[in-house]
Amino acid sequence: MSEIQRIFPANTPTPRGPYSPAVIAGDFIYVSGQGPVDTVTDTMSYGDIQHETRLTLNNIKRILEAAGAGMSNVVKCNVYLRDGNDFQAMNEVYREYFGEQRPARTTVAVAFADPTMKVEIDCIAYCPR
């Protein structure tokens, strides 16, 4: 049986609540929902959907790299949008990060606790140990 490891990588957003940025369980890395946090200031950086999506995916990328994986290891993403009309613009940035290595994905429109935030993304990555 594999050990479960909770990771708190340096140079990634400080969790805004009682959760781990990522959990490694067996050959999988579960990355908690990430938002548009500027890692230099560790504060939210609001802007248009493309700005927020780029920051969010950069944060996921950093967390995965700290766990020994990369974006090409992602098998599933959940994308949460404040406004479903942002779907196409979000996709343009999303495509930059995944290219042809497209994970399975679900995208839904939601109401966030932070009403200014436009996007949150979580993912699961496969990374054999």
C-alpha cells in the first residue's frame, strides 16, 4: 500500500483554507482548485479571463513540477467559470498549456465565494513513482 503525501511547494499560492495544494496517492497527483494568484505577492490578480486562466495554469504547472510531474501528465481537469460566456477565451489559453496532450475535462459555470474571481481549475495527474 502506498503512502499518501501532502505537498506544500515553495513558490506556489498559499492555501486560502484548510487543504493541501496537492496530494500524492500512489501514482496519482491530485491538485486542489487553483485560482489567479500572483505567486510573487501571494494575492489574487484579477483581470480578463485569459489573464486569470494563465495565472491559474501557471500555478498548477508549478505544483505539478514540485511533485515530479508536468502538464503532459494531467489526465483530468475540472474548470469552473464565473461566466459561461468566457468559455472560448479560456480555451485559447488552456490550449497553450496542453496542446495535443489534452486531458479529459469538465467545464461548468459557477458562483464563487470570491465574486471577482473568473476561473478556478483543479486536476489529476498520473506520475508513476
